[in-house]
Amino acid sequence: MTSRAFTSATRSTARRGALIAGATLAVGALAVLTGCSGGGETPAATADPDEEVTLNFAWWGDASRAERYEAAIDLFEEQNPNITIQTGYAGFGDYWTARNTEAASRTLPDVFQMDLAYLAEYGGFGHVLALDDYLGDAIATDGIEPSLVEAGAVDDQIFGLASSSSTLATLYNEPLLEQLGVDVPEGPVTWDEYDEFLAEVSAAGASNDPVVYGSLDYTQYFWLFQIWLGQQGLSLIDGGELGFEQSDLADWWSRSAPLHESGAAMPAERQAQLEGVDALGAGEIASDVSWANFLARFSEGPAAPELSLAIPPYDDEDSTGMFLKPGLMLSIGANSEHPAQAAAFIDFLVNDPEVGAIFGMSRGVPASSTAAAGIEANELDEKILAYQEAVADQLDGQAPPAVQGLGTLEQTFVAISQDVAYGAATPEEAAERWFAEADNALK
């Protein structure tokens, strides 16, 4: 795990000031998205305000997210001088490997980022505390859309609180495309049209240094697959079971080979070499499909690309499969010795307007209207907000329910899709393997 190894350290208040000053937006538009007010100050809850407490906090993400969290923690510690926050973070895969190990030994961090895919697993097996006794008191929720609060429920108890929400988007590096002489698609595109565009980009970028490819192999994206399922009138989970057939997954993965054969997708070998670096942020691909709030992350990459957002491909104008995903949930480890202080810290990260100013739209649209009210949006924030508003009436899909095994479904999907990308498994073989894994995971 790359981090301060859960040791306290002096943080840069100058960096914090730069992050706060760098954020610039109209409060009103955000307040419409997130509802009415909620508490901005850190509540005392039932915690002794004089007790010296140390909390461990962990998250997944890159260096830019770490800087924002560290700046927010500076503020929290200033307001709560008796509480010290020790931090740690890692990439998504390594992050969950570490959390799984800690869950087994009951040594989870006091507060840690939770994902919808792992919520039922951690909540259902008692690894995280139910937040119900804290909601509305220690953790203000009156400024949060109720559906985002309920998204954290497992068996009628809330085990994670979303700090944001986001939707998937296609990102285009328009200046790079102009340099390559490739037009940015106008309006929605079908899947085949998008593949043709990516192949055109790769052909134009073959002589560049570094070589520019159209995109990564998007068939590896678990959440994009769910949108594609929605476009087919299907769903990932239906009544606790898979809502699609093995042949449907094979059809999705069958899009991989043509992407590599045409050169449209970055070779799997090159993608592996870029471990830890976003290919879009490095300027080695001209397009990708990802969460809209990742616009900030990619834009801060080594190539500092200028990116635009558009709705992902779909073939039927009456079915986009798009849905709003609750983002960056926060949970309390069941082994925490200081749950009241942990709840106060969650309230701060979710609701405080200065935290909203620090993060802007980098976490997605803030779940809390009070956090949103602190944002003065910069250009990237405005792009994200404008995109989310533009697609709001096209969200005809649904996020999957928090069922046990959802995290395993995602992990095995990503792992098996690598074999498809490398040509080590046919789509049919890969789909058969995944369904066997899924059958065990959902039992």
C-alpha cells in the first residue's frame, strides 16, 4: 500500500489553500441536484471532545485524490485538535486485497472507502458497522438525496454512505484528435461506429511518438458491460440471480478481438507497462469510457489532456442503459474503538462545504447539498456538471443491488477479460469460466 503507512505527518497547508482556491462554481445549480441543506460543522456525536483519539483512514485512488484527502484532513484536525487521522491509499485492486486481509483479522481501518460492489459482502458478514444510529444526528443526511442514502442498505441497514454520484461517459482528447486529423464524433454513436472511430485514430497515431491508440479495450470494464446489458433489456442481477445468459457475456467479449485486430485498442502488453499511469492522461490513447468525475484525474495526467465528455455508445435511441452510481461510499470498520469519532469524520467528509471546495467534482457530483454549496467550480467541474445535467433524462438503467458476491463478480470479470484481451481464451471459454465463478459467488 502506497501511503503514510497510517502514521501521522505534517501536511502542507499551502497545498490545501491552492486546492480550495482552485475550485470555482455556481452554487445554485449544484444545490438543485443534491437537495436542501445539511449540517456543515463536525458534530460532537457522543464522543468526548477532550479524548485524544487516532483514527485510521484508507481509500483507493491516485495521487491527486490523495492530495485532496490530505487537505481535507488538515481542516478536520484543525477543527478537532484531539483527533489525529492516519492515512493510507492504494490502487483499486491492491486496496481491496488489503481490506480483505484486514477483514479476516478484524483490523480494518476506522473509516475506509466502500464500493457498491463490496457493500453486501462487508455489511452482511459484520465487517462494518451499521450507520443507522448515526444518520440524522452525528451524520447529517437532510441535504442528501434519499435514494443515495438507501443505496448503502443491506438487509434494511445502512452500511455505507455515498459522498457523491456519477455516470459513465466517453472522454475525447479533442486537441490530440485535431493534431491527428481525426474528427470527434458528433452526437451519439453506435458501438460499431465507435469501434471504427477508434481504428481510425490508431491508424493516424501509428507514427506518433509515443504511439497513439484509439482507446483501451473497453470490454474489460465491468460497469460498462452492465450498461450494455441494460441496452439489451437485461440486467446484471435479477432477484438475487444473474439477469442474463452466458451467451450474452460471450457476445460482449467478442467485441475484444476485432478491437485488437484493427489496432483500435492499445495492446494489452503496453497497457500492462503503464501500470499506475492512466493511458488517457498520458496522451497514449485519444478516447476512453470512464466515470465522468475522472475528467479531473485524467486532465491532471502527465500529458495534461484537454478532454470533453459524451454519452457512451448505444444502438437503440430508446435504451441507453445508463444509471447513476453512488460513488465513494464511506464505512466504519466493525473493529473500530472510536465509532462516534469515525462517524463525525464521515459527516465532515460528506457534508462540509470546505471539503466540497477541495474536491470539486473530482469525486463526482457531491451527494450533500452543503458540500456542493462550497464548490466554486473550475472549468473541469463545469464540464462534469453540464454532462450530468445533459444525460439526466436518459438514465433508463439501474445500478445493481448490493448483493453478496458482487465484488467477486467484478474481480473475476476483470481478471478473465485479461485472458480475452491477450487471446488466451475465446469469448465463449471466458464466459463459461466467469459463469462458473459467478455461480459460486452468489450462493
